[in-house]
Amino acid sequence: MSTRQEAPALRIHGTIARDLGIAIIAGTYAPGELLPGDIASAGQLKVSRTAYREAVRILAAKGLVESRPKAGTRVSPMSRWHLLDPDVIAWSLQGQPGEDWIRDLFELRLTVEPAAAELAARRRDAGDLVEMKAALDAMAQHGLAVPEGQAADQRFHHVLMRATRNAHLISLSSSIEAAVAWTTIFKQRNRALPRDPMPDHVALFDAVAAGKPAAARKAMTVLVRGALSDTELSFLP
Amino acid sequence: MSTRQEAPALRIHGTIARDLGIAIIAGTYAPGELLPGDIASAGQLKVSRTAYREAVRILAAKGLVESRPKAGTRVSPMSRWHLLDPDVIAWSLQGQPGEDWIRDLFELRLTVEPAAAELAARRRDAGDLVEMKAALDAMAQHGLAVPEGQAADQRFHHVLMRATRNAHLISLSSSIEAAVAWTTIFKQRNRALPRDPMPDHVALFDAVAAGKPAAARKAMTVLVRGALSDTELSFLP
DNA sequence: CGCAGCCTATATGTCTGATTTAATAATCTC
DNA sequence: GAGATTATTAAATCAGACATATAGGCTGCG
């Protein structure tokens, strides 16, 4: 509290939803707890009720809170949170996510991404392959230590997901991609990239390009497991 | 338009977000198209600007629209939509989803749920098994034609997902469960449940109870494929 | 002729404060 | 004491004003 926001000027509403979301996810407000009435909260945050209420709408849309007349606005049980919402993921990472969180995320990746790679190997067209190859070359050229290389990495995975032709899968992986981008920052902080991820990526691309679903699945599994081991969480099966 | 909402009285804001969301997903507003200025829209919908703007906030939180000062509020490209958001799923189903949508959903189920069943077989505890057994018995007793039986079915799957101990997986499956509940209605409309789903459920339960991950995975695959064939979409690999 | 930088119009963003509604809690009746 | 009634409260809605950021046009220079 009492942090003066001198510069931000406008754009308050996105900031306040973010801050509140982070606080809720971090556990500052326990599930079931009810937030101070909007009149009080707004005053405390130095914003109008309108801005505060719109922020609460955003949080409600993501399942973090639930507000009903008279009852007040209370934090929803964690089981109702939309954990795979891109913003919720970002907010989770903002507050140093627990090991459980990261473990669960990688478990999901190990479930979804190999299956997606398999589908991509079946359905990719020539255009997809061109784009993937370009991204792969960019990765090789810049390396994953610099932003350009990281962007190419994301592009590679995004095109791969698009090649599945499955809108739900694309949507899901987009959410995860955002999370991965963040966890990459984590990785960089801990050690200095001990492993060269390029061979795994090349193997994956080759399998997809060759149209070999089983090989693509296996290559992606290897790739994700490698990413996992870079995160210092090696207690998965 | 011009549907008089005589009864609802309050609760306008949820209604307006829902209606707008359905319209957007149904394609009434094409991606890229920009909605009438909020002053105009609010007038047209007979609500105050505040209510309308809060509704737009909800849609923005789900990635359906994006609004910036001066530029106006425009429908986001479909690739940014949070397709797995429970509300977005519900809205999609409201407007008769395309075959693609259902196919993609089942493809996702075939990816996620067998993996989840495998995890559940590894991590379930005695309490989980008790709950699952109870739900199973209720299903057998009532049958899937009545609401009680359908509720038991959902309970069964929910407990199974909870037994994975993976928060992300639980969140994801919760979204899908909601969709499944709706598609079940579709099923009922078309044919009169030609297949008895109980044996599949029993096999799945037995595998999970016995702690056999591979068997659980296979049983779940069979179960989901069965559900798929009940939906008259048999063009999956 | 083309482009950089300023300018202005406009739609969103924000604020204030009053009013209405619905759900809870306290009260009252039988 | 059980059930119906009223009071209370916080959210929901409304209305109208002001602030601000930015798209798109304008100006002037190279």
C-alpha cells in the first residue's frame, strides 16, 4: 500500500487488475476471503469505483473472484480459477510460482505437446514447413541466449501448433507458450544454458517434415523433457 | 435485436456480455470488425455506458475483443480467443458449433483424458476410489437418461481428474466437462443413446482402482472414442 | 515528391455521486 | 421455535462530466 504511482498516469485499469490478480494468486487474499467493499478498496487503491469494479470484472471473468449483491466480492476456491488463462499464467509466474505449479505445467506439456507434434506431422503443409525451417535457421544463427533467438524458438513452436489444424490445441498451446517464455527467464537466471537445445529441435522438425507422426511425438517428448531438466525439477516419472 | 427482457430485471451485465460473446463467436461480428462506440452500443442495448463497458471488459478478458483509446473496440482474430475458457465454450455451444469445433474438442479429449487417467491410476488414494465408486453406482442406478445419472457421470470424471493431483489438468478438464455436459444434450437429441456406456466406465474404474496406469489410459481412450461415435462424427483417425 | 514531426478530433478511460436491486440478517408474528 | 417480514448492506446500475491517449490528417522541411 501507499506506493505512489507517479508516472503511470492512465492505463490504471489494467494495472489494478494485474496487481489484484497477483495478490490473489500469491495468497495475499485466501480463497473464501472477501475483499473490502468496492468503495473501500477503490479508495485504498486511489482509483475510482468504476476503475476498481472493471478490474474486478476482469478477475471474475478469469474465475479468480465471485461477487454477488450483498454478499460482497470474495476470492473463489482455487479449483475455479482458470489456471490456463494467459493472464493467470503470467500472474502466477510474477509471484514466484511453487514447484508444484511448474511440475504440473510440465506434466501438461508432456501430455499435450507430443500429441500435437504427432498431429502436426500428419497435417502440416508446405507453407508450415517453410516457416518452421526459417524459424529453426534463425534459432541456429542467433542462439537461444538473445531475444531474437528466443523469439524464433517461440515462432517455431507456434507454427508447429498451428499445423495441427486444431483450434483448441492452438489456443491451449498459446497459453502455455506464454508461460514457457517466462520460465525461460527462470532458466537463464539459474544456470547458463548447460544444454544445446538445437539438436532436439532439428530432430523434431525432421520428423514433422518427413511426415512421421510417431517420430515427431517422440522427438517432442525428448525436447520437453530436456526443457524440464533445465528447470532443476527432475522428480518427474 | 429488440428482444424485450421483461423478467430478468437486474443481472443485465452478465446477460449483455453473454449475448455479445455469442454474437461474436457466431460470426455476427467478424474478426477485425469494430463494434459501435460504447456510447452508441450502450444506447442500442438500452443499458448505461458503465454496464456496457464492464461487459466489454469481460469479453476482453477472454480474448474476444481488444479495445484501445481512439481506435475503438474491435473483435480480435480468432487465434487470440481463449477457446478453453468455460464461458467461451458455453457460448460456442449456444450457437450451434461447427463440426470442426466438436472434432477439435474430441481430439483434445483424446489427448488429455487418457493421460489424466494414467496419472490418476498412479496417484489416487482411498478417498478418491470411494467417491468414484459411489458415483459409478449412482450412474448404474439412475441411468444416463436422467439428470441424476448425468450428474453422477460428471462427478465420476471430476473426481478422476482431481485424483491426478495436477491443478492445471483439473482446470483444463473442468472446462471440458462443461462442454461435455452440453454435447451430451446434443447426443440425446439425435439418437436415443444407442450404446451402454457403463461397461467402459466400469473398466476405467477397475484400472484406476487396481493402480494400472496403462490399462487406465486404454480404458479412457475407449470411453472417449465411444462418446465420440455417439456424436455422429466418425471421421477421426 | 516524400517523409518527419506537430496537431487536432475522437473514442476510450476515468471520475463523481445518486439510485436501484437483491441477498443476508435481524425482527416480528403466530 | 418455525416461518414470514422488515431492515440493512454492498453490489449493480445509471447519468453526465472531464481526462487522456492515439489515429489520422496537416504542416513544413529536405
